[in-house]
Amino acid sequence: MADQKKILGEERRSFILQQLKDSSEPLTGSELAAKTKVSRQVIVGDITLLKAKNEPIIATSQGYIYLKTSSSTPTFERTIACKHSPADTEKELNLLVDHGVLVKDVKIEHSVYGDLTASVMVANRHEVKRFMENITSTKASLLSELTGGYHLHTISASSLEVLDQAEQALKKEGFIIE
């Protein structure tokens, strides 16, 4: 791309889509803005338009991810109910990813807004560390802080056995609600 020329409209959205598809790491709005020579807010609008066209783009704390589907690897998913203090969040996430689990999201039931869901999308300790650094650096509250520590996670793995082992590890720590 030319360094001084911004990419316009549909061409920019096609470029963004290709960048996301080609990336193995999340891309931030700022990174995409720099590549296309537009503001981060323009990128947010472009992502919204791409999602409206049913592109499987997820916004995570690390950036945008294009969900690539692989028909060769079966994925098993479950929702788990957890409760712990904010101080135990990193421990909880590390326990899950150490067992080979992808933590897709966190959900709470808010007394005013109803069900609230936020993307987490962490699958290894490096991603957990970045997630926790983003929480700390932005001074953001964890969703579970709104519900006294109660929350749900959607987790996925390559087998039910992996999900069972991860859930057992959380039970052992007292993080699972039964």
C-alpha cells in the first residue's frame, strides 16, 4: 500500500478482511488504521459492516480475529459456571489453557441489562498474560465484578476428555459452581 494514500470504502474493507484472514495473531484497530491510513474509529465502522455481512470476525481484548473454520479438527464446547475473586482470574484462565482449552467468552446475568457476554479468546499463557495486562492497563472492570464473582465461560477443546480434565482442575480449586 502507498504510504501516504488512504484506502477508501469497499477496497479498504476487502483489505481489512484479507489482513484478518492472513493473520495468525489478533490485529488491533490501531494497526489496521495505520495500514489503511484512516482513523481507528473508521476501522470500527468497517468491522461492523463486515460483521453485518456475516463475516466471522470477533473483537477480543487483543484485537480482531477472523474465525477460521477447520473441518478436519472436531471441536467440543461447553459452558461452565464459575465463581471466584478478581484476584483469581489469571489463575482460572491459566488452569483452563494449560489443559488445552480455548476460553471463548465470559457471560454474566446483570440485574438491569440481562445477559452480558464479552469475548475472551485465550488459548495459551501468553494470551492470558496479554488479556490480564489489558485489563490492568485500561483499568477495566471484569464482568464478574458486577455479579460478586459469578460468571459463565464458553470453553472449547479437541475432545470431551480435555474439557472434563479442565473442569476437574477448576473444581479442585473451588472455582466451579455446583
